[in-house]
Amino acid sequence: MKEFKTYDEQIAILRNRGLIISDEKFAKEKLAEENYYNIINGYKDLFMKPNSKDVFLEGTTFEEIYALYDFDRILKNIFFKPILKVENILRSLIAYNFSEKYGNDNYLKLDNFETLKGSGCTLQKYEERIEKIQLLLSNLQSDISYNISKKDYVNHYILNYGFVPMWVLVNCLTLGRLSQFYSLMKQKIRQEVAKHWDIQDYDLDQYIKNMAFYRNLCAHDERLFNAKNNQAIPDTIYHKQLNISILNSRYIQGKNDIFSLIICFKILLPQEDFNNVCNKIEGRLRSLSQKLKTIDISCVKECMGLPINWISIK
């Protein structure tokens, strides 16, 4: 267990590790407002000497580390709004296409999902799919129960009709739950949803999972700029157009990094909205570049998975 340290002691530790703190008042204010762990432990890595976890690069200032921290916070705000926009489109499309096939009140029936029955798959795969669907249905019931006391419109439908219509339910679901719902729908309905963007249903499934991963980071205020998703998005025409390098038969950028999320936006957002996102990111990168002295902005871009010519994706 690490012992409690006062702000003066925290500053002393940082100075002993080579960090320049010229404005103690500013440093104390930020440590008090944002927390030592969030600022220093979260964003120090790019400023550490090679093969060292304790010693900063010569000349590194507290202001530089805080600038990266602040950049990441703004980045989360930039990404959150377009994720919500795609999320809302997805809610509408799933509700419409599922309800068109099965009605507004049949989303808790196992057979209305892709059970793989009769597909020729192994018994193990069939049982695993049934288990996933049953888990989804259980989660949907829990979502309804939870929101009865949280959302008036859910309470209204339960009291007056005894059920919550699909087009109402989707507004209560997280993007992660929507992703789960979409991936378990029957393929024909998934294809109808994906047709809105003129893409394959499997690709859309991966894009949704990718957005859900980064949405959670934004919502929980976790570090974003260098976050890596365990699942990679499929190759796209943009990977090829930007001449992204390939290593071991895989593109080295735009697969499971922040740039992969930008690629998802390119495919799923209206062009004007996408350009707006890119312009905001480019502007924040320029602003951060002016505040960095010890490292180059290219280090940050590399962590984000941004190719040198990334902005040409517009």
C-alpha cells in the first residue's frame, strides 16, 4: 500500500524524478482538481526516459503532461457526440426492422433470433448461441425492470399496456446492449439494417462493437488517445487508400486504435458531420503541438494510430 502524500510531497516526488514544476500554484490546483493518479500515472509514459518508469525526459514540464491530459479530455468530448449520433440511427433502424418482422412486443422470444438451428453447425456452437440469446433476453428484462422507476415512458407502457414496445425499449439500451441485440438478430434483418449504409452486416457488427468499446471509455472518463481495442475492425478501402503499412498480413494502423474509430465514423456518419469531427481533432492536435517541447506531436499521433496523411480521409 502506498502512503498518503500531501500536495507538497507529491510535487517533491515529481521533482526528484526530473519533472520541472515552475508554477507550484498551478500544479497544486490541478493535482487537487484532477488527482495525481489521473494526470501523472495516466499520461506520463510518453515523457519517461527509455527503459525507465521513474525518471522523466530532460526538460519535461508539468504543464506538458497536463496539456496531454487536457487534450485527451477534449478528445473524449469530440468523439462522444458522433458516437451518440450513430447510436441513435442504429436504435431506430433496429427497432423498425425487427418490429416490421416480429411486431413491437416479440423481442423476448428466443426463436425470433438467430439460433443457428438447422444451419448444420456443431452441437457445441448451437448451445453457445442459445446461451448468448438467453443471456440477451435476461438482460433485456433486467433493463426493463431497472428503467420502470427511472424513466416515465417505460413506467407508462408497463402500467397501461403491460409491455414496453420495441421502439421504446431501444431508447433504454446501452450501445453495448444494442451491439449484442444486433449481432444475435437473424441475418436477413441485420442485412436490412446494414443496407442503410450500403455495407455488409458482419462489418457493421464489428463497427458497432468498436464504437461501444470507445464509448465506454468516453463515458467513464478513462484514457482514450492511446487505448487499444481487443477486437479489430475489418480492412476497409481507406486502409488501402492511405497506404497504411502492413506487418504480418495486417495493417498496423486503423484496426483497433483511435484511427479505427475515425474510420468507423467515415463509414457511418454523414460527410458533413465526419468533416467536422476531423477538423476538431486536427485543431486540437495543432493546439497540443504548440504546448509540447520535450516530445513531438508525432508521438501522440502514433499512439492514436494516425497515419501521416490521416486527414486526407476526408
